[in-house]
Amino acid sequence: MPILFFLGIVIVVLAIIDIIWTILWVEGGAGFITKALSSSLWRVMSTFAHGNRKALRLAGPTMLTLTLLNWIFLLWLGWALVFSGSTNAITDTVNQTPIVWQNIVYYTGYTIFTLGLGDYSPASPFWQIMTAIASGTGMLFFTLGASYIISVVGAVLNKRSFSSSVIEIGTSSEEIVKDAWNGNDLSNMNLLLMDMSDQLSVLSMKQKAYPLLNYFHTTNKKEAIAIALPIIDDALSIIVYGMEAGTQPNPILIKKFRNCISNHLETLEATYIKSADEPLALPKLDQLKKDGLPVVKTDVFESQMAGLTERRKKLFGLLKEDNWQEKDLDL
């Protein structure tokens, strides 16, 4: 029936567009089918998990697996409908019995997955061409699907590596600033700022290319970017607004790192997070003052930090969306 043929072609084309969009279009994020599937699955899983991070740890791998299975289903369904478009599309080369729908599903499956012909074969040159195209879409899926898995898993490791790097420097913003102080200034931070801003810049690009990264959660605080990002951002805020003039690291490197954090938050806001109603609590300067660091007065610091309210709401939103609480920043 022609209607089944054209319906199948539409499904196959949509599946291919979604695969290419999701995997190859770096700035496009996820395809419309994958995006809808991921957001729906996340709503279901987050609802049933009730903030249980051990359960949410399965969200990323589950969504990656279901994304691949969805592409298989669409290709298989689409081509099955295509070959159902004619009663003479394929023939039984062994038993010479009439073709039923189970035979078409079987024929479509091994055409996509094995690239070979078995008990059934195309009945005419036109259906031979359609079989070859179906085999080609199968090769396309397996090639791009494998590269997608490698890319996503690699990006997850990058994200956790960045988070671990931050926490290894210090478990709080105050500790990071204190350990960077050399007795005269914070120039020890220069190399660190350069390296970590480069890491975060690459991670932001991968986050934009693979929005599925949003759903890979961890139960380890030291590997959670939702915790690491507020900590390092607070350390930069203390350096910029809480330390006396002349003690800061290279201002270009500070600006670069802060812009990288802003860009990362904007990327997340476009696909995953929303700003919290309240900003994160301000870091304290009291202990740094006791340790002999030249910090400004508290009221001056608070006044300067007032301009970062929206930024700190985004950081708090990231923390909440990742199912952490503000007290979890206390490592």
C-alpha cells in the first residue's frame, strides 16, 4: 500500500535527521526527537527518584541506552513500513510461501543489522535498491552510534575530571584563596586559572554538543560539577572583590575564567537549569582575615557582591537541579 511506503520513508528520514542532528551538529544540541525523549524520561525518573542521587546515577546511562534503542526502533519501523508498501516487495526464496508481516519485520531487521540476505530477497530491481539503502542506514547508525557513545562517555569523564581538579585544590573557596596566598599576593593562581579555564571552555563546548551530559549524575561530591563550580566561582569572587588591590593574580586570566563560568552557566540554562529564587549565601572573609590575608571590610565585600545576584541564582539553580543542597558545599 503506497500510504505505508510513504509513511515509512517519512519515519526513516526523521530518524536519520535526528541521528545526524544529535551526533554531528555541534551547535545544534540534541535532535528534536532525542530532545523530547530525554526531557520526558528525565521528568519521569526525577519524579520517581525523589532526589535519591543513587537512583539518579542511573539516569545518564539509561537515557543514552534508550536514545540508541529509539533510533534502532525508528529505523526498523520505518523500513518495515516501506517494505510493507507492496505485496511483491520481497519473496521467500526457500519455501515460496506468501509473505506476512512477521517476514517483513524479520527481513528488515537482518537487512539493517547484518547487511546480508537470507531466506528472503527483494523481488525487483527497485526493491533491491531500497534494500541497499536500508543496509546503508544501518551502517550509518552503527558508525555514528559508536562514535556518539565514545564522545558522551569521554565528555562525562572530562566533567568529573574538572570537578575533581577543583576540589583537590581546596574543599572551599576560602581554602583555595588561603592556599594560593604566598605572603605577598595571589600570583600562585595564574597557572591554575589558565589551565582550568581551558578545561571549562572545552567542557562547555561538549555540553552544548551533547546535552545528554546533563543527566549523568554522581553520588560523589568531589566529582560533581554542581558543587565544584560554585566553589571555584566563590574563590574568584573573593579574589576580585574581597582582597585588597594589588594582591590579585593576572586580571586577564581572572576575566577569562569568570567568562568561561558565565558561558557554561548560559549553556546549562538553555538546556537544563533554571535560576533559583534565591542566590547562594555569600562566602565569609572572617577566617581569611584571621589567617593574615589582606581582605576588605565585610560591608564593602557584600556591596560589591550585590551585582552578582543573578549569577549566584544560576549557580544555586545548578546545585538544586543536580539534587544537591547548599549545605553540600561544605565538604
